[in-house]
Amino acid sequence: MKRLRAWLLRLAGMLPNDRRERELADEIASHLQLHIDDNLQAGMSDEQARRKAILKLGGVESTKEAYRERRSIPLLENLLRDVRFAIRQLRKNLGFTSTAILMLGLGMCASVAIFAFVDAALIKPLPYRDPNRLVGVYETSGSLCPQCPLSYPDYLDWKRLNTVFSSLDVYEHTGFILSTASGAQAARGARVSDGFFRTLGVTPVLGRDFRKGEDLLSAPRTVLLSYAAWRRRYGGKQNVLGQVVTLNGLPNIIIGVLPREFHFAPAEPSDFWTTLHASSECDLRRSCHSLEGVGRLEDGLSPQTALANVTAIARNLEKQYPGSNRDQGANLMPLTEAIIGHIRPILLVLLSGAGLLLLIASVNVASLLLVRSESRKREIAVRSALGAGRARLICQFVTEGLVLVVSGSALGLASAYWAMQLLTRLIPEDMLASMPYLHGLSLNPRVLAFAGGIALLAAILFSVTPTLHFSLPEMREGLAEGSRGSSGSAWRRFGSKLVVLELATAMVLLVGAGLLGKSLYRLLHVDIGFQSDHLATLYVAAPQSSFTKDEQILALERQVVERISSLPGVKSVGISSDLPVHGWGDTTWFRLLGRPWHGEHNDTPERDVSSDYFATLGAKLVRGRYFAEDEDASKPRVAIINQAMARQYFPGEDPIGKNIGDTDLSPKSIREIVGIVEDIKEGPLDTANRSVLYFPFNQSPENNFNVVVRTSQAEQAAFPMVAATIHQINPAIVTTDEKTMSGIINDSPSAYLHRSSAWLVGGFAFLALLLGVIGLYGVVAYSVSQRTREIGVRMALGAQNSSVYRLILGEAGWLTAVGVVIGLACSVAAADLMRGLLFGVRSWDLPTLGAVATVLGLSALLASYIPARRAASLNPVDALRAE
């Protein structure tokens, strides 16, 4: 306690106190007077007595300082003094201070904001027990489908036969028709096997989990609520347990509520998690693959061992069921990779771009500090001559660097938080809903630690840079010479290297932005095979309890088409089981009649469409005909194929009139090919066209289908009328996913990832170009200021303005050329690393490289012209007089 009190008293002594200072001055003055009186009595004169007394006391100010140090902490007091001095110095140079803080804040803002996304997606552990033991479980079907869903019978066999999983479960993301007092509503959810949440290691916060066997068809239907659905739909009430919720016309008992922090991206967004209850035709057919698997590895087993085990199981199933399991293998993937693997490349590219921008910003600030240290050389020399040691001067530089870093970091963190919210809002709502790990993005401890690491490195750089520039002999020379002619040579040499680094880094970012921008352009201009403008789409879900027969579904489809067609502004209406640009899923196996067949699987996407679908899309018929409206199940079965299928399976011959069927050639599967349409981009924009089969919707009707409406007016205006018209047919029908076709294309995952990467890297590149040009301008301008005497002498001896321009621009051109050459080499290497994000563009795309080099060269020339013009306009007499 006594030590603590003494320390507090010493700490209090550091604080300014006028009364204490007056008392100290009075006490020293009284001691000094006593010594003076003694000396006077000894016969000294007044002047000798006072001088002798001061010498005996050791100096007034020295004595005061000694007393102050006894009652304070000298190191901390010196630090506070240095901080106050640094703030005064920075306030005197507001232009330098504002620029340095803004540059550092800008670099930190970009790096911290992007790192927050990287942390949320790639670093933050999944909210499951021991997530490293979890793997995604898939079947494979050749090279076209390395991660295929499982069929329900295959899942049961894998679960029973494997020896590597402590548990293996499946899930399927789906939609429900939720019956409420106000009518039918669309609801998102998932079907899962009974042990799904136990496999993940997730326990409900309210109620219980599914029990073993509760996913069987004979068991009562039960459902778990997501935390958000519990709060939104049920007000967070505890008595929700035991209530019945009707999904797809079937009652489900609510047995629990999942934790707030729980999310499972492959099945999000989901409000209702029901048990599987495999009962549909697809569930019971081994050749129908609709379930995603997730397994927990046994302790001590590696993923490679597990893969070997399930691969052996897949081979045995292929032998047992050659018709359905031919050429089907197995694949495992860490669950983390399965959830976020598709966005890893873009996040790493963006983090690299932000890091390069931070590097340029830091180099610029370091350059500014070097320039400023040159202007303070005489000040440092004077302080050194008055007795300031090197350590004391270094401490001052370190303090000034810390003040800049603290200010820049505060600005950077505030801007980063704002940038994180902005970037999150720019993500399409549907895509953001499937990325639950991005919810609640914030400056968490990991992000703050990252920012702290950047700040620490910046503090070291900004503190060391000016201190290494000076040595005590140089300081004394600076005091003696009083000249600035020789003091700038070292800075010009070092500063030129920094500028080359900046320009090379800017070149890398500019090339990356150019390649990504060119990829985006080509992606959005890829031939999609139809006219996407003035197309409105929505999804229709009819309850199975009311539409059980094909005749009822066909009657509904015809009513939908007829009523919507009669609306004002509607040109045509089409129906399809799947919309374009959604994916290559919903495939079917087929074989060609009259061709040799050895059990191979010809797998191709299948689309069930109405007779007016192709005309509504604006797709072109190459040969043959479209479907007729009266071609229902009572008529011979027909099919239309795309050009890719004609090229792949009918090279050099006319497919019209040829027949296809399923692998068993069952009579009801035989279809005649009646038409060929141009390739429609059914899958992602950045994938090659595949073979596609189109069947008449009237011959294979489904309760759920997509409506495509071509309008003569703005698409958005048609949605309220179309939805209201469908609800008039039957209030139990649910309509969702109202989107324009242009919006579907522009907001598709491939387009969004390419667009966001191009825009963000482009923004980094623009800022890098701006900072690099500013850095070059600073070096050239400083060089001109240091060579004023030389230029004056040249002009006095008859040098023309053009020779001065060549002198200055030649120096800048050399720096730019070196930076561009180094940047080109680094750009090709960097572009090769991000080739997975490029579409239709090579990493060494010569037009892009040439355009970027030209832009950078012209920008550098413009930045150098201003100081060159200033140098050429110098008056030789004034220049020499100034020196």
C-alpha cells in the first residue's frame, strides 16, 4: 500500500500544478538567498556572492528539474512532453499532417474492411462442435459432376456400410407452403435426417432435438424452428413447443428452437427444419439424387482413409445396381470448404489488392516523412548542438510517428466499419441470405488485432524511416553548411526507389482491375440464347393436397397462362420447371434408340416447358417445330433438344425424327425429337453450354413451376397484377421469387462475383494510381527544389527551356519506365494466380497490359510536367540569389 501511495504521488507530481511550482521556486530562492548572505558576510561582492551561490546550488533550473524528477516518473513525463511537442509540430504543418493521416486511414480502411469479410468467411470457426471433423459427403458422376447429391437409397447403404463416420446424415434445402390464418405463405426450410443436428453438434436452446427414427415415414411429423423464425413468427414465446404448424398441407409438431448463432449456409435461409419422411417418387428411386450429405469422422481417422472407405462402398453398389449406379464414385470435402470454398478466391484477391493499396499508402507517408525530415535538418542540428542526444531525438521522431499512426488508425477503423456496412448492403439479398456467416459483421477482436498489427508495422516504419536518415555527423554538417544543395541527394536516391515500388504496385492493381473488368464485360455479353429484356418471372407453388392429379395441374397451368395473357401490357406467357442461368441441375439419363449401348450414363439437364415458352423467351428455332398446346399425356411423347446436344450425340446427321428413352427403354419413356433450338444458357454464365433436353410440360406436369411473362412495359409494373391474378385462381397458391430476367442474370452468383471483384480491385487500382502519381510528383518536385542552383546555372549559361524539360522529364520517365517494367512482370505472375476469376481473358492479355502501361505512363508524364514547367520558368538571377 505504501509503495502504491508513493507511486500515485509521483504520478500526481507529473501533472501541472502552478501552486506547487511557485512553492518550489520560493523554496529554491530562499536557499539561494541564504548562500548569498553567507558569501556576503565572507566579504564577497554582490555579483561574486550570487555567482558562487548558484554554482554551489548546482544551477537554478537543474535543481528544479532534480526536485521534479524525485516526485515524478521521468520517462512518462518526457513522453507526455514529446507528445505535446509532436502535436504542436503537426499542427504547424496541417497540409502534411492531413495528407499523411488521410493516406494511412485510406489504406487501413480498405485492408481492415476486406479482412473483416475474410475473417467471417475463412477464419471464424463454424458454429458446430469440433468442425474440423465434419466433411461434406458426395457422389460423383464422371468429370461433369464431382460433387453430386446422394440418392436416398444410396445414403441408407452408405450409412449402414461405412466404418469411418461416427455419424452420417443428409439434408435438402426446400420450400414449404405455410398455412396461416391470413392465407397461404411461402416459407423456406430444409428436410433433414434424424441425426443431422447431433452430427453437427448443435443442441436446441428450447425444447429437444429429433429422436432416432423420427425421420421415418411411420413417425409423427416434427419440426424445429430457427431462432429468427421463433422470434419473428411466434414472438419468442416459450409455449411454442407442442404447437402445430401446417407445411405443404401436412401438420407438424414444433419440438424445439435452434440457437441464435446457428447457421448452415448450404440450406439457408431456412425457418423450418423438418424430418426427412422419404415418400416422394424421387426419394424412393435410387437414380434420383437430391440429398446432400454431411458426416463426422471417427476420431483419429484422416479424410483420405474415409474417402477410400466410401469409394469402396460406391464400387460395390455399382456392381449391385449397374443400371442406376454405373460410373458413380464418392467424394469428401471438409465442410468448411464446402460452405465457403466458392468465395475463397475472390476474398483472397480482394485482400491482396487492399494490402497492395496499404503498401502504397505507407510508402507515400514514409516519403512525406523523409521530405519533412529534410526540411527539419537545421532544427535537428541545432538541438544536437545544444546537447540533445541521439536517443532523445529518436524518441521525438518515434513520438511523432505514433501520433500519426494513432490518428490514421482511428480514421481507418471508423471508415472500415462504415465500408463493411456498405459492402454488405451491396450484396444481393438472396445471396446474402445464403451467406449467414456474414451476418453481424463487426470489428471483432480478430479484426481489431489485425488492425493493431497494421498499426504496429506502420508505427515502426514511420518511426524508423526519419531516424535512419540522420546521423550526428550529418546533423553537425547541416548546422555548419546551412545549405540545402547537398542534403537532398540521399532523399532523391531513396525516394526514387520508393516511387518505383509504388508505380510497380499500381501497375499490378491496374492490370488486375483491367483483366477483371474485361472478364466481366465478356461474361455479361456472353450469348445466352434468348432476349432477356422485358421478361418478368415468378415461382408458383400449388398445394399437393388440392392438386393431386395431372388433370388438375394442367387445368391450373392453362388458367394461369390464359389469365395472365389477358392482362394489359402482356405479350406472351411461358411455363418452365427451371429458369435459365440457374444451374445445370435437374438432370435425366437417356439413351438413343438404334445406337449401341453398353450401360453408360448419358446425363443431361431436363426442362419441362409449355408450348409458348421458347417464343416468350425469344429463343430461336433452328429446325423442326415447337411443342403444340394439345400435346399432353394422351399424345405421343416428344422432345426438343438444343444445338449442343445435336453436336454431341448426332454429329453429321439430322436429329429430327430420332427417338430417345430412359436407360431401360420403357415404352412410356420413348420420345421423338421434333425440334432443335439454339443453345439457351441454362447454367451459370461462366460455364460452357451443355446438352439439354426439353419436354412438354403438359406431358409431365408438376405442382411447382416458373412463370415467364414478356411485357411491353417495365417488368416491375407487371408483378402486382400477375401475382393477384394467380391468387384469384386459388388463394392457397403461393407465388414467390418475383424477379426480372435481367436482374437474374446481373445478380447471378457468377456475375456478382466477377462484378464485385472488378469494381473493388478497380477502386483499389484507381487509388493506387492516384497515390503513385502523387508520389512521383513529390519526388520530382523535391528534386527540382534541391536542384534550383544547378538549373539556374544551366540557364545562365544559355540552356534552353526545352533542355530543362528534358532534364526533369527524363528523370521522371526513367523512374516510370523501371516501375512499369517491374510492374508488368509482377502483373503477369499475379494474374496467373487469379486465373480462376478470369473469364475469356488470358493472364498475359496484351491489349490490357499495353493499355495499363500507357495510362500509367501518361499519368506519370502529367504529374512530372508540372514541376518541369516550374523549373523551366525559373529566373536564373532569382534562383542564384535564393541560393
